[in-house]
Amino acid sequence: MVHDKPSTRKMALSRLAIVLTITLWAAYFVATIIRQFFEGPQTFEFTMEAISYLLVMTLLTFSALMYLITRQGALVRFEKHVRVPRAELERYFSEKQPDITVLVPAVSEEPAVVRKTLISAALQEYPSKRVVLLIDDNPQPKNQAAADRLMATRKLAIELTELLSRPQARFTAALQKFERQHAHAPTASTKVIADLAEHYELAANWLNRFAREEDAVASDHVDEFFTEQVVRGLARELQLVANALTVSAAEGAKLSTARVHQLYRRLTWIFNVELDSFERKTFASFSHEYNKAMNLNSYISIMGGTWRQEKTPDGPALIAVEKGTKGNSVFTVPDSEYLLTLDADSILLRDYCLRLVYFLEQPDNHRVAVTQTPYSSFRGASTRIERLAGATTDIQHILHQGMTHYGATFWVGANAVIRKKALEDIVETEWVGGYEIKRYIQDRTVIEDTESSVDLAKHGWTLVNYPERLSYSATPPDFGSLIVQRRRWANGGLLILPKLWATVRERKRQNQLVSRTEIMIRLNYMASIAWASFGLIFLLAYPYDGRLLSPFVLLAAIPYFTAMASDLKYCGYKRTDVLRIYGFNLILLPVQLAGVLKSLQQALTGKKIPFARTPKVKNRTVAPMTYVIVPLLIVGFSLFTLYRDEAAHNWGNAVFAGFNAFVSMWAILAYIGIWHTITDTWLGMTKWLYVEVPPKSANTAASQQSSLDWQAVLYHGNAESAVPFTARGNASTVAITAEKEGAAA
């Protein structure tokens, strides 16, 4: 959970890497570019070539420099971090217990995946928690498999409530008995301590039995991680407390009654949870747009309110009523001070909520809106591509910690504890079809967490990454699902840049300090994929004059690659994985470029790009033909460039082209595979042969007369608008949902 404190040598080398990168780039600029302007050919073509090459290398070096700077910030935070003692956490929460609601948005997820997420949230050692599963599946499934999955997902909250009911009842009764009989004594007797140790041992045994049951159905490394780190990890900690209590009782030690009371409470905190589920698409009064942001917004908008369910021809609608209103269809949704948003394929370790809420509760942090532990990857991946994608995820965990050091934190949507008051500061409201639609989290782009980070900063809120590993999330196990994820990540950063400049201006107007380092890190985070993609294309495709190359260019890149190799080793990977990641990024180049172009498309057309959910299925996701053909073209063109530059004695470009051809071919073989490349290409070529045949329907005047929905006509006022809500405003949503279900199947 806790990062190792970096050595003095590592800190010094980290600073040296930053200095070397800047110095070597400056040396290249002076010794090569400036020199060529005086000694090289004074032609327009060469001048433009030199300027474009300098621009590309400067942007790539800038990204490398931002990596080194944020990495340095992470090392500083790891060095200074001191873990809050467990006794202090329990003392604080025995006096103050702010509510937290865990929101788990899920759409077309496998019930077994969601179940693990819900259990990890339910077993959080937190005094007052609700866990709500936000089911976003189509409420009218198009096939039997989707219907079965939806039914199983709907049952999860009930099943888990029943699972936890016995330990919950047992330890609640034990706490009440202790409070009745011993709460007023100054110290606890040996018998009381022995009884408490027995309860802790019983809790550990219950968790171990549950882990053995889970082992019987475990099928992959995620299941093993869940049972070992979440369930057995908690059991080991409780058993350790039981052993400590037993030893203290044997030695005749005196524990205060207040401390024993805290330990009793801890057991009830673990198992006491309220589980529920909510489906916004069953109500006509919510937006049905296909994205995670609106799924979260719909539930947040009804928290703390009293609602009446009212029937309409479009389906049930929720209408706000005064508190205290009575009726069979009236209900109140509990409010809470904090929200925890948690992706349905993510898992939390046991004291995530306890430590992060404690952090938010400190007086110095009253303007912190969001805190999180950027997720790590599950260990033990079964495929090469999942392992390497996990390596890039773990590297990002370090970089996000460094961003906080410079005040440039971005919310990573897989998990986060959010101060609800902060969301109310940035909410936007509109009325659609007579219903109030609230947007706390913007859905203008598919990277809603990044845009919300900028919105919060504009309103004077800050975000913090907690410097521990307390959350884990799934990594795409194959190339097809990775394409969906990385294309979405690359889409939207450019669209948010104008908001960033507006935020900087607003903060400066309010006399808030905005450092240049923060601006550079934020700019790199949002735009580096765009300039790196286009820059790499230029380097691969354009035959730059060999006189523009210099050893200084290569030397300036060495600190970056050396630092990344060191970080990979620190995260449990191989140093040589840095070369594999380079090849991995080469075959993902068309994917990232497609995401950037989608951003430009949205900027030009003003139409939102549909949200694409990352498939999480056991079977392989088919990759679009373009994304398996283009990596082959990169290999072919690199070999052609190698031949051309070798003939022209342009040795620098020839070596670069040969290296790209080698690592790209290795990446194709290792992470896509020849057979999968052939299969996906064939499917892409033959896809147009298959057309969907719509079902036949009788189109007669008699059938139209008999199918007239008189309630819809009376409700809407005319026949043209008397159509279901989802078809009227969300035809694209239904189509997208059906498409995703088909793709997953």
C-alpha cells in the first residue's frame, strides 16, 4: 500500500535527469539548428524543414521533461509521506462520522465483475456508508443473454445484503452488549479483552471461509487478487489484532474502555452497509444519454430530496415533492457529505474510505474537492498485452502523484472521494421536456473526469492524489478492447484546452497563485497525445535532411528512457519493458490519432462524440481492420525508409527507421498476433456482406387504429409526439446500447 521512501541517490539522479534534458536540448538547438542557419544551404525548403524538425523535437522533449518533473514531484511526496496510525483514525471517527455514498455506475457489465467491486466497497472499514449500484443497461434487453445479465445484476444488492447480514447482526449485538455492560468502566478487564479478541478471530474466520468459497469459482488473476488482497488481506489484519489482544490479556495489560469501544466499533463498521440499486433509464424524467457522467448525474440530482413516482405514457417519472409528504409512491433518497465514484471493474483495499475521508476532514483541506488513489493494475496478467498495458497504468500512478506536488492534479474517474458541496458549485441545470436535468459532471467530452477537474479548479477547489496504493482496476486483456479504451482517452483533451486558459485567467483575477509548472503539466496532460501522434508521423514519414540530426537529440532522450526503466523496475516490471512500451505505442499510433481526430471533428461540428465503453468480456474483442492494418504499414514503410536512407547514406534516419521496423514487428507479434491479425482483417473485409433485416410488421389502417396509444395522445397533446421517451429523445442511445451488446456477445 505504501510507497518506499526514495534514497538520496535516487532523488539526486532524478534532479540530474531534468538538468541534463534541458541542457542537451539547448546544446542541440545551438550546435545544430543555429549552426545550420549560418553554414547550411540558405534555401526555403531547408529552412522550413529545420523549423518543422525543431518543433517536433521540442514538443517531444517537452513531454519527456514533464515526465521527469512530475516524477520528481512524486519522489518528494513519497519521501515526506507519513501514514496516519490506525488508532488515530479510529479515535477521530468515533467522534465524527460523516456519511459517504458509494456510486458504482455499471452498463452491460458481467455480474461477477460487478459483484467483486460491490463487496470491496461494502467491506470498507467506514462507520456510515451506502453502496448504490447505478445500473445503466437497456431496461428492455434485445436478446436473452442481455436479459439474463440484467436480471443477475439487479439481484446483486439483495444477495450481498443477505451475505453480510449474519456477521453484521453478530458484531452489532456484541457492540451493544459491551456498551450496556462495560461502557462506564475506566479500563477494560482481561475478560472483556479476551472476548473482544474472540470476536476479531471470528470475523477473520468468516472472511477466510468466504475467501475459500470464492477460490472455488475463481477463474483468473483478478479473482485471485480479490480473494487474496481484499478478503484475506482484511482477514489477516483482523487476525493480527486478535493476536495482539490475546497477548495483551495474557500479560495483564490495561486497555482503556474508550479504546476497546473503538475496536468493537471497527468490527461493526466493516460489515454494516446499506446496499441498493438504481436504474435511471426506467424513468422518463432523466437524461438517457449513453455515458457514465449522466448515469452519475441522475442519481446525484435526487440525493437529499423527496420524490413521488408518477406514471406517464413515456414511463414512470420522478416528481419532487415537499419533505414530509406521505404516500405509497413517495420516497426520500438519503443525502451524504461525501461521494465515492467507483468503476464497476475496480476494487478498493480495505481502508480506502477511512484514510481518504480523514484526509478531507483535516482543517487545511477544507477546499479539497476530490481525493483519490490513482488506480494500479491487477497483478498476474495472463496475456502479454494486458501485462504491458498494466505497466503503463502503474507508471501513470506515479506521475499522477507528482502532479499533486505541483497543484496540477486531474481526477481519474475510476475511483475518487468527492466533497458533494464542491459538485454543487459546478452544477449546470437545464430543462428538457418539462424535466430538470442537472449536470454536476460534464458530459461534453468522453473524458468527463478531466473536464470536471478544470471546472473545479475554476471555482477555487483543489484536487489531491493520496500517496498510497489503495485501488486497482482492470486493464484490457486484448488489442480490440485496448483500442476502445485508448481511443477514448485520446479524445477530448484538445476540446478542454480553452477551459484551461479561462480557468488560469479567472484564478489570476482572484489573485490566486498559478505556477508555470502547473500550467505546463496540465497542458502536457491534455495535449501531448495530439502533438506526439502527429510528431511521430512526421518522424516516420518525412525524409529529414541528415544534417539536422545530432547526437544531442539521442542524448536528450536518454534521461527520459532511463528514468522510465527505473520506474518500471520499481513497479515490479523489467527495465527492458521500456523498449516494449515504445513498440507498443507505435502500434497504438493510429488509435491515438483517431481519438485526436475525433476531438477535432467535435470541435468543427459541435456534435458530441458517443461514449464507447471498454469491453470487459472473457472472450477476445475483435479489433477494427484499420487498426491491425496500419501497424503493418508502419513496419513496411519503416523498412522502405531504411532502404532509401541507406542508399542515400543518411545513416541517422536509416538507423531510426530500422529500429522502428524491428520494435513494431515485435509488438505486432507479441501483442496482436499473426492469427488474430488475419482474423480481424478478414472480418473487416467481409463485414459489409452482412446486413440487418428489420422484423416484418403489419402496416394496415386497422392495426394502426387498434394500436393507438390514447394515453400518449392525451399526455403529449398530438399524435406526432406521442412516442416513447427513449425513442423520442434517445434513439441513438438505444442503437448504441444494442451495438455494444452485440459487440460484447
